[in-house]
Amino acid sequence: MDILTNLMNGFGVALQPYYLFLILVGGILGTVIGMLPGLGPATGVAILLPMTFSMGPTASLIIMMGVYIGAMFGGSRSSILINTPGDGAALAATFDGYPMAMKGRAEAALAISAIASLIGGTIAAVLMTLMAEPVAGLAIKFGPAEYFLLMVAALSMTVSMSKGNMLKGFLSMCIGLAISTVGIDGQSGLQRFTFGVLELQTGIDFLVVIIGIYALGEVFKSFRTLSEGSKKAQTKFKKIWISKEDWQRSKWPILRSAPIGFLIGALPGAGGTMASLMCYNNEKQLSKNKSEFGHGAIEGLAAPESANNAASIGAMIPMLSLGVPGSGTTAVMMGALLMLGIQPGPLLFAQHPDTAWGLIASMFVANVVLAIVNIPLAGVLVRLLAIPPKVLYPIVLSLAFVGCYAISASVVDFYILIILGVAGVIMARADIPTSPMILAAIVGGQMEQSFRQGYRISNQDLTTFMDSSIAQGLLVVTLLSILLPIISAIRSKRIERTIVTP
Amino acid sequence: MSNIKYNWDGLTGLFSIVFGLAYGGYAYSLPQPMFGNPLEAIFLPLAVSAISIFIGVLLILSSGFTPSMLAIKALLNESSQRKSDRRKIAITCVICVLYAMLFEHAGYVISTFLFMFSMLTVTCGKTFWKKSALISIIFAGGIFITFNEMLSVNLPPFPFFN
């Protein structure tokens, strides 16, 4: 009952004209950014961040939420129309969305992607409403030892979900942790790794790391698409809607994929790409029309679209309830909250209920607003795909710099931004995942402080990190997240060997 | 030899070891804090250093250096288009560094105009210069007004009007 009352209060905030306007503006901006190849929600939220500084925390979070959900809606537009996903989470939409457009069914593809996003997002928002406060309630029982282990578990899960090589995921994590140690140590006052640079005494802001990797790094990587040239998108459509038969085929995939997407989104480091690909494969296994998948099966588009929107909302759970971001985008949102003097985590619901519940209610509202924007206005919005990337990328670079300056008012961060942008390109080339580095840069400082607090409180007894049942549970999660991928890799190698040597 | 696929694991492992040694060595040489456990401030750096070295050794043992050498060869033999892309990234980095050096001295509008104009010349070519100049001036002026006047974020003003 409390949840319902709180949610109603949240709607009281989210439905105020000012916040509705912010949701609409954020949603449209997010849709546009999501549509443009190479620019995902994290880039969008990162470069728009400085514009939210003059807003209050509720308004700031709500507009970023609009951008995030909008980018999820928009990402699939370019997948469907030009076979180029706006971001990783929209990759699965190319498998059947583009073939649908090629068969002259672009209208149905655009409609089902928006409908699936709406339903997936709404189901996830319901799950978020039910789970956010209980998870926060559990987190209140955490002491420094549990917090340290929670962050270790989040890091190990992110590393274990690194595409390809887990060892490189660990290296990426180490670089992120090293970044987090730059600056004056909060407990001893010791200057660490500042190399005599005054501006480094306050450390490297993790928002600079995020902007460097996501904005500069992505633009640098996108120079390849500049030389390849951009594809032309269809901009004239008949009525954007679906038939009854389309709905019959899509409804169960949408409903099944939403909770799966939500749960995957809630895991640190997993995100929309994994959720959408997993749900696509699930539906392919369950479908009676397996052969149609990859050739324009509408359920092959509906399932991942539902899942990636649900995942974007699921990623809010660890950020709001535990103070640990679940994705790059939520990391930026967390940074915005910290800059406005609000600590996300278990106390957020007690100390700032308007912000927490206003944000949750805005998820429901944003999904409806974006469906309204994306279905009838799809034809207008996709015209933006005609903006040449060669004009767009310099603008993104410039916005990244101004965003960075707005955070710290220091040009020293510009140099860090450039170094990180280049690092992003090199890491992509060497198949080193960037998400463990970003998460480590964000939680590293807090993780170290929690460890040292726990260590001091227990009179330097390391068994304090194994005492409570919560700590033991988190240790098990950490061990499993590291061991399971290793075991599965050993198994698949053995199977390969038996196939090669009969 | 012909069956070996190229990858960057060996060189990544080498980087990991060098990074771990340099980072750990620097951490160990930091002055001791005035109070508390002298090792507390370098617990995490030393742990990070140890993990990096361990990961580096594992990467080298699992892959060796041959695939990395093949990867370097493949990189050197890439198409001229890819080489041109890399050159563009390098030029962009130089422009970004010059922008950082100019930013506070020349003010936001002038430095951003020059930055945008240079970047648009890199991406669109010299023939596009009139449109590039127009986009650059509108963007630089628009962002300056938006941030300074509407968002209360103070960007460096014009140098001559201070």
C-alpha cells in the first residue's frame, strides 16, 4: 500500500507540466541521439549533462531518464531503416527489422518496435516500482564490509560479462581502479599519482572518464563510417501500424522478454545489448517459424525491442537502491546526482522521496510519451538520419569538451579527455572491454574507503569481510561470476577437441 | 604458422605487466602518511599492481607473441582508407590539444570557432569552407549564449572584453 501511495506521489511530480515538458524534450533528444549511428544513450546523456546543472535533482534526473528511454526507442529506427544500429542494444533489431523494411513492411516494423518498447518499458517500470524500495531496505543493513564486497561483486560480474576475453576485462578493471586512486587520499591526506599537477589533487572525475570513452572514443571510432559514407533511409511511409496477425505473433514474445530484459538490465555490466540478444535467441528457440528468423519475422523484432527497453529501466535498480550504477548511462545519471549533492543509494528513498518516486513515475510517463512521439512522428524523426555524420561528429566533440569544462572548469581535464578518447580506440582495437574500466573508475574510490573503514572498525581483522550472511552471499556471487565463465570456457574447449579428434 | 589467427593478447599482456610494475613501483615509493597504518593508502594500488602483473603473465602464456606480431603486420598492411582514418584520428587529436591550449586564453567563442572550423575541414574537406565557417560561428555563439546566459555555466569570455 505504501508503494502505491509513494507511486501516486511520484505521479504527482512527474505529471506536472514542467516535468512533462522535460520528459518530452529529453525523449525527443534521446530518440534523435539514439537514431544516429555511433551515438548511444550514454553519449547522449553525457554530452547533455552540463545542461542539467542549473536544474534541480528531480528535473535533472527526469530529463536524463527521457533521453535514456528515448535513445532506446530511437536506436532501432536506424536498425530498421538503414541496417545500422544506433547503439549496441539496437543490434538485434537489424536481424529482422531491416529485412521487414526491405520487404516493404517498414511501417509495421517501426510500429511494433515502438509498441514493444512501450509494453516492455511499462512492465519493467512496474517491476521497478515493486523492487526498488525492498532492495534499498536490504541495502540499509550493509556495513562498510558489505559495501566493499558489493562493489567487488559488481566489478567481477562486469568483468565476467566482458565480451570475449575475461583476462582483458580484469586489465580494464585495473586501469579503472588506478584512475580512481588519483588525487588526495581522503583518509590519510596523502597525494597519490598527481605528478605535481595541482588540478589532479581532486582526482579524475569519473564523468570525464565516461565522456572521454563514450563521446570522444566513439567519434574517433566512427571515422570509419565517414569514409564508408552514410546510407539513405526511407522517409515516406503509409500508416505506421500493425495488423491483428502481427499483434497475435508479437504479444507473447513482448510479454516474455520484458521481465528477462529487466533482470539482465539490473545486473551490473550486462545491459541492453545482452538482454536483447538473449531474448532474440530465446524467441528463436521457442518459435514455430524458426526459418523466418533473420528474414523479417515480426516476433524477432518485437522480443529484443521489449527486452532492451526493460533492461534500460532494470539498470536503474542498482543505481537508485544500492548506489552502484548498472550501466554507462546510469553512471552518468549517478554523477549528476552526486554533483547536485544527492547520494544515490538506500537512503535516497527516505531522504529524497520526491526525486526517487518522481523518477520511477516518470518512467511510466516517458514510455507513453515516447510511444506517442515515435509512432505518428516516425516519418519526421527519421529525416534526421539525413544529417551527415561529418557535420555531426565535430559537434559531438565540441559538446564533449564544453560538458567537461562545465564539470570541473579546468582545461587539464581536456587533456585527460583526449588521452581517454585515444585509449578508447586502442582498447577497441585490442578487444579490451571498456565497461569494467568505467565501473571501476566510478566505484573504485568508494570501494577503497569501504575496505579501509571495515578494516579499521574490525581492528585490522580481515575475517570481518566474511562474517555476515550478506557478506558470505556476496562472496559466493563474486566467486561464481569468476568461476562459471572459466568452467564454461574449459568445457567448450573440450567439446571442440573431441569434435576435431574423433 | 598459417593457422594462427592474429590478436593483440601478447602485447596486451606485456602492457599489463609494464603498467603493473610502473604503477606498483610508484605507489610503493609514495611518502608514508603522517598518521594511521602506513600501508593503508597503498593497499589498493599494490593489489591493482599485483593483479595487472598476474593478468599480463596469463595473457602472454595463453597466447604468446606470434599472434601479436601478425596483428602488427596486418595493421601495417591495412588498406589506404583505414590508414587515412587513423591519420584523421591523429589530426583530430592534435586539433583537440591545440583547442585545450587556446581555450582559456582566446575565450570560448574564438577557440571553439577555430576548433569547429578545423574539425569540419578535416571531416568535410576544404571545399566546404563557407558552410563550415557558418556552422562553426553559429555553434560557438549559440553554445556560449546558452551556457552563460541560460544555464549559468561560465565559459571563458572574449579575451579583449575582460
